Amino acid sequence: MRRLGPFAVYSNVFLVMLSLGVISPMLKDIQRDLGVSYGAIAWGVGAFAVARLLADLPAGIAAERYPRAIVLLAGSLAICGGSLVAAWSGDLQTFMLARAISGVGSAITSTVGLTVVLDAAAPEHRGRASARYHSALGAGAFVGPGFGGLLSTLGDWRLALAGAGIAALLSSGILLVVYRSRALEPARHEGITVTSERTAGGGWIRMVLLAAAPAYLAAFAIFFTRGAAAFTLIPLAGRDAAGLSALTLSIVLMASAGVTTLIGPSVGSLSDRLGRERLLVPGLLLMAGGTLCSVAAGEPRLFIGGIALASIAGATFSLPSSMIVDRVPAHARGRAIGLYRMVGDAALSLGPLVAGLVVDAAGFMVAGLAVAGVVVTIVVAGWAPRLIGARRALQEGASTLPG
């Protein structure tokens, strides 16, 4: 029965991501029907990310103190409730509250779900288990925009969000099926001893930042761009500037998620052979270029081309966390990854807010330049000092050669 636990989580995260992915193609319609500006609807997007940021740590604590099936069920029901409230919202304040509720649910399901999967797997199988979890997550993100676009075509954005609530409710039913088996509770693996060391006070933060500062900067760039562009500017620009219908935009976003999900594992394997940074830096620059093309596009072909570039770049999404684990001592890796999640969620919250302010003030072109500029600045800040140092070392080495 214990094997049912991970599969219940895979099903849960797939349905949860499907329900959360519904909203992206609907932003223009929601903005119009609620009668608010681009910046205001961006605040609605940001409410989700802020709530998730604040709920990440409490969700992890709850996973240790309470039955995990119950905690996961609470997360799924929060997403269900948030989606249904958003579907019937008549003003921006209600919509923001609904998105915040969904954000709390997302924090619970993602944090506790991954904990369940890794606890249930034997140490020698945890990599495979994690890959399955992220594949299920990516598959849900892949299907979500198309699911939302289809429902909006049959009705409107309110029907799409109601469908998202039903999907989250279905995921709750799956969790109830395995609840009595205790398949979601921590497993004990014989012969495994867990030890830990602690760095006094907050010294561990300084230690991990010194060890992996470029990785944290890259994580900020990736999550900031996802929040500002993928979740906000691209859906709005696709409808307004490129003139795509909700269904067409849904198909484009669905294909984008599919490309990233399919090639991500190959990029991860390639980074094992070539090195993380040799792929990450070009990926960041490609992400900046793709974002600029898609957001600033005035016609569909350039918009779709920019999306394609950003999709390929998105396959480097996992590399910063790999770099952190590579560089941080084993006893500090849990806290280092926790810091990585906090940096990412903070950037994801900030991105839509900045994007909304800039697009309201100066339009899509300037907003695209601003997002791309943040990414390029981070690349320069993270890697230029190291390149300069390496060049000086080569020059000094050459000067010591005879003749």
C-alpha cells in the first residue's frame, strides 16, 4: 500500500498544476471584465506568489507535526476554494483574496508533496522519484493553459476557473483514497542513519551565499522573469499586442510548457558532463532575448518565435539548484535549498508587480527591455568578476613562462 503514496502525490500535483495553469490565458478577459488596469491585474497575479512565499515555511513545519495526507488535502481544498471564489469575483479585491488562498494551497501541495515522495523513496531511488514528481508537475503545467482555453471558448473565464476548482477537488478525492493506508506518512529505511551539523546563528547563510552566490542570482533572474513575463506580460501582450485569441494563446503557452518539460531532463544530463555554468549562462541570455521578442512583439510570428526561445531557455530552470547542491557542504544543503526557494518565491512575487507598473507607465516594449535588462545585469554581476579573475590568472601564468 505504501507505493500508493507517491503515485497519489504525482496525481495530486498534476491536477493541482493543471488547475493553477488555467488562469494565464484568461488574464486579458479578467482585466477587462473587472475594469482594472494592467498594473492592477498584475497585483492579482502577485497576490498568489506573495501568499505562497509566506506559506512555504509553515507548510514544511505542518508536514512534520500533522498527518501529511490531511495537510495535502487542506492544500488541495484551498486551491479548490480559491479557484471557485475567483470564478465568482466581481471586483479586484475579491479576486486578489482568491488568488492568495490558491497561493497558500500551492505552497502546501508543493512543499508537502515533494517531502512525501522523497521520504517514501529509498535513498538510491530518490533521484528517480524526484524526476517523476517534476514530470507530473510539468505535465500539469503543460495541460493547464489548454484546459483553460477550451473552457473559456465553451463559456468564459469564470467557467475556466470553476473547472480549475473541480480539478483541485478531484485531486482531494485521490488523497482521501489513500488516507487510511497511511501511505503518505514518513517511511523508515533500514540501515540509514541521518546526521546533521549546525552552523551557529545565521552564519550558515553567509557560508552558502559565498559558496553559491551566482546560483542564487541566477535563481532570482529565472523566477523574476517567470513572474514578470511568463505569468503577466506574455499573456497580456499575446492578446493585446500580437492579437491572439484566448484559445490560440492557450495552445502556444501549452506548447511552451511542453517543450520545456520534455527537454529539461536532457539539459540536466548534459550539464553533468559539460558543467552547469556552461549551459546556465547561455540559457539566461537566451531567456532575456526570448522574453524581449515575445513581450515587444507587434505581430504573431515574432511573438511565437520569442516564446520558442524562452521555452528552450526554460530547460535550464533546474540548474541553479544543482549548482547550489554541488557547492554547499552536505550538512547545509537543506537550508541552502530552503534559501533557494525563498529567493525564487520572492522574485516570483516581485516580477508581476514591477512588470505591471512599467507596462502601465511605458508600454510593452519598455517592460520587455526592463525584464531583459534585469537578467543581463545579473549575468554580468554573477559571472563577470569570475571571468576577469580567470583572465588575469591566465595572463599572470603566461608572464611566468620562459621566453
